Amino acid sequence: MSGEFAGRVAVVTGGGSGIGREAAFVLARRGARVMVTDRDETSAAETAAEIVAAGGEAASMRVDVSVAEEPRAMVEATVARFGRLDFAVNSAGVGGVRARTADYPRDTWETVLAVNLTGVWLCMKHQIPAMLAGGGGSIVNVASVAGVLGFPHYAAYSASKHGVIGLTRSAALEYARKGLRVNAVCPAFTRTPMVDALVGGSAEMEQKLVEGMPGGRLGTPAEIAESIAYLCSDAAAFTNGHSLVLDGGLSIG
């Protein structure tokens, strides 16, 4: 598939659904060869199959980013299959449960931090050397507007996303002179399976979310994915260590 990313290779975590899935599609449409990964092997394979059916090039594998050896294996498999690594979209994440901070269950706290923060670090730990070996690249970490604002009753999620922003900024400074850029996107409520789980099938709950958005609607995965593709592109060559808030104005209200 031709396009501005022709000859480039991307790896996407959480690529079986939501923002990660749409990011894989957008990168592929622009010509990138994509390794789609997800803890759900079937959904990752479905995303890759759709890319291939549309004329793109993609492969898939099961990856749990919180298991130390799996991000390493992911990067090794990507380079073995496609020969290099240019872009990484670290989108895998979990929401946790709703509870006040003092009542938050420790096991859930540790799971959320392990996936959302440690998992991003583990991925970057192996993505960065692979990108440097090819002369550089671009990493986009999926944080959240909950990483720039408080998120009552979801302390673990908010803490993890604040951590992703700090991790993004630190890495951006460390590798800026080596041709590697690291940025983040910070979406507000977007129509993804995670938000569906938050709503829990309640029309009243969904209406409350919509009413709380300045524009009167939720975001779409496609809108977030287009911003991710921009941050990967040469058009964003002077954008580094930035946390791009995609919230329809929620954080300034």
C-alpha cells in the first residue's frame, strides 16, 4: 500500500479494539506495515486480517504488556517479520474499578499500574533500541485526559495516566538528539469498549457523559487515531515530549 508511511514499520499494542485498532488501520492506510498486538489474540488477528484485505501489510500476535518478556518478544517478532521498527503506538490499557481512593482494592490498583504504566515502560524499553538501530522513529503513548485532570473514583487509572505523561516527557528528552521522538495523546471519553464498560449499558450514565462534554458528544477512535498518525509523521518533526489533549474542550471548562 502506497502513502507517506510506505517503507515504514509500526507496532501497535491494544490493536484489537478501540483506539489501538483504529490507529493500526490509519497507519496501514498511509502505507506502514503494521504488527498488531493485543492480549486478545483473536481480536488482534481480526484487525490484521482487515488491513490485509484492504491491501495493506500486517501481522498479529498475542501480547500482554504487563508480562516482562512479552514486549521484548513483540519487538523481536516485528523486526524479524518486517526488518525494522519506525513507529510504536502504545495503546493497551485497562480501566480498573470505581471506588474512592481509600477503598480502592490493592490487587486492582496493581493490575492497572502494571498494564497502563509499567506496560508502556516495558514496551518502550525494547522499542527504543530497535528504533535507534534504524536511525530513529516516533513513539506515541496513549494517555488520557485523566492524566492531566483528576478523575474521581478512578485513582489508579488517573495515576497511571499521569505517569505515562511523565514517562513520555522523560524519554523525549533523553533521545531527542538521536532521532527519536516520544509524544502522548490524552483523549477524553471516546466510544471504545473501555467507555462502554464504564457506561455499563446505562443510557442515563451515557447521557451524563455526553452532557459533560462541551461539544455535547463523545470522541471517536478515528479522531484519536488521526492525531496519532500526525505525531508519527514528518509533519510533527518538531513535536517532542508533547501531550496532545483531545477532549473537545473538557479540560478547559
